[in-house]
Amino acid sequence: MRMSELTSAEASAYRTLRLKALQEEASAFGASFEDEVTYPLSVFEEKLNAQNNYTIGAFEGHQLIGIITLKKQLFLKRAHISEIGGMYVHPDFRGQGVSKSIMASAIMRAKELKCEQIHLNVNIENKTAKNVYTSFGFEIIGMEKKIIKLHDGSYIDEYRMALYFAEWTDSSEAN
């Protein structure tokens, strides 16, 4: 398995895996399959080329099997924060460490970008994802009630989680 930052050259494979994620795991994402299936390929190319988006893919051979997006905040006062979203691993490759590998790659990229913290949201019912995040040191910092409304009228609550890099928090606490 290899990890690499996706470019517009992989937009078609990214679109395919992203749509699979949205269709099969609707409660795990704020975006919907119904919206994104209508987007032309150019929208996915633009997303992969955006200056503050870093989408990392896990590949088995030439097949894209996992994705995660790290979005660095652009506003000066929030430039020390990155947001993680869109994490998904193809069902055929779950339980093989793919999610941990792509998360580790995203964290490494955030550190390269001099981020001090990473934030993400996770469905409170998704214990597997929550366990992956806590294994990296993410902690729950809040809960957003009814943040997602599904087509059947039901709502999803999400935990807001954050990872604070020790080298940043230790020095700031000393001041």
C-alpha cells in the first residue's frame, strides 16, 4: 500500500470512491450523494487543486482504496488550525490498517504546514471511527446536536474532536 497526495490526474478515481462513500455511508458525511453525483469531474479536479486542500489517497496497486482530506484554514487568526474531513476506506480493505495509515499521513502533512491543531467531526454512533481518532490523541471538545438531517427526517449528532500537537501546546502553556 502506498500513500500519496492526490492531484487532478486522479480526479476520476477520487470521484468514484467519494461517491461510493456518500452513497454507502450517508450518515458519516455532511455532503450528500444526491448533490455530488451531479457535479462534473471538473469540480473534483478543482477540489484536488485547491491551495488549502490536501487530499491523501491510499493505493493498493493502481486502485484508490482510501481517502482523507486535510483543509488548512486560510484566515490569519485561524491559520494554525486544519480540518479533517471526507475520510473513507473501501469496504474490501477495512481492517487492514488503511484508516490509520491515511490518518497518520494527514497528521504528518498538518505538521509540515505548521498547524498546531487538527479538528474533525464524527457521528456519535460511529465508534470505529471515533476509536481510530482517539488512538491518535484526538479528544472530544464538544457535541453538535442534529447537525445532519437525513432524507428520512432523522438527525445525526456529531462529536467535535481536536488533536493538539504537544510541541505547540507545551510551549504556549509555559507563557
